[in-house]
Amino acid sequence: MIFDAHTDVLWKLLNDPSIDFYEDDDRLHVNYPNMIKGKIDLQVFAIYVSPTIKSSKFLVAIQSIDDFYQIVIGQKNRFKLATTYQEIETYLDQDKKVALLSIEGADVLEGDLAKLRTFYRLGVRAMGLTWNQANEVADGIMEPRGAGLTRFGQEVVKEMNRLGMMIDVSHLSERGFWDVIEQSEIPIHASHSNTKKICNHPRNLTDGQIKAIIEQGGVIGVTFVRDFTSTNKEPTIDDLLLHIEHIASLGGIEHIGLGSDFDGANPIKGLENAGKLENLVNVLLKYFAKEHVEGILKQNWLNYYKRVLR
């Protein structure tokens, strides 16, 4: 059983309606056949709207959520959308694939808390505050000025806490990260980020950030993105292992999960799609105790959801 905290498959489905999620189609890293092969039982589906979109980002996000309900949930009765920890447990016991919905970038709120509540009512239970650029909430990690939360951003954090929505700090500026740590009353997570110590990329986390997430009771989803894993020409699972070992060395063995970023970036060699996850499991079992491997693959995320999802 494996939990994956981030895929952009909905973005691909939005842009290419010819793709069938339930067919073995190599245009997708994550599809139903690959999830069966890779033994993924819980998948977080990101709702991503490109910053190049000139029309209403809110309406595009709504369309992506509708695609999720029509295509992924559909009539096949293979997936269940969970909105509480109890639902996650219930659906897993029923041998269903479990889906969680997350927004990648609060641009889609268009400065309106009512839209945050609308997403919540549609089943969204997590949100990354930014993508790489600035928005009404905060600066993204690639925004040169590196500002933190805006006044509206502070209101968003407060409202997410009230609703019981998980705050995702992947893509957020470092100053924004520390603002969230100070202001959020519930544990945060980084759905798809690696460590800056091993690979010095802006999207990766410093040791200070990693320790703060650990101390707050959050989780870091190590990601399979080539550029975030190593500066080597062709990173492999061995390079990803260095990030896992580093987080563990900081006291984070119970705070490591997986956040593939499948369908959003080029994955490392050996993890080309969700069907190849057995390769990672085999490597982990060589270096970690079985209970720690189970933690990384699913239990650490499950424990986090139990703490945060009401």
C-alpha cells in the first residue's frame, strides 16, 4: 500500500480530453493501470491552473474538479473521494482507491475567501498557497523579492485552519514559509519537495525548514523530479535515497512521505511512472527497517491525516 501526495494528472486531462485515465496510456505517469501496478491506494490529485491562463482561474479550477468527478470518480466505483480521516480509513478497508483533492496555488481564489469555502464544499482538503510566482496570498519561491504572507494570505491561513484544510508549503517563498509556521495552528506539509542540502535547488527545503515541519508534526513528501533530486545528468533512485537519509538524520524518519509530482515534471530514472514504484520499495528495504519503509510509503501520511483532517 502506497500513498502519493502529488500528481498533476488533472492538468493533463484538462488539456487533452482524448486521454482515458482508465486505459494504459503512456501519456500519463499516473493512470489506473499504473496505480494497480505500483500499488498506490491513496492519491492526492492537484488542481493546477497555469499562470498563463488569462480567463478566470477560479472557473478553470472548477472545470478541473468537474473532470475529476466525471473521469476519475465517474461510474466505475473504483475511487472514493475522502474528505475526512474516517473516510480514508473506511474506503481503504473497502479496498477502494482513495483520492484527496488539493489546490496548487491560491491564485484560483482570486482574492476571495468565499471561493476558498466553495472549494472546501466541493471536497478540496488541501491547498498550496502559491505556485512559483507571487499571488494575492504570498510570493512563490521563484519570485525575486521573496516576500511573505500578505494580509489576505494571513486571512487564508486562518480560514484554512478553521475549516481544517491542510496547508501545503511546496513552492512557497522562504519568508512565506516562516510566516505560515508562525501563524498556522495545525501542522503543515510540503507535498513535493526535496532537501537543499543534497540538491541546491530553490524548490527544495533548507535544514531549518525541515526541522520546523518535523517539530510541528507535518510531513515532507520527497519528490521524483529530476531537477530537485540531483544535478547529475540522469538522477536515479539512489540520488533520491540521499534526500530520505538526510531528512531521517534530522530526526524526520516519521515525517517522510512520497510526493511524486508525476505528470507535472520529468521523473528520475527508475521511477518513470507510477507503475515503477516497486523499484523504490526494493531500494528502501535495503537501507531501512520494514516499519520505517511502511512509514515512508503510507503510514506517515496516514498519521498526518489523522492529526489534521476532521
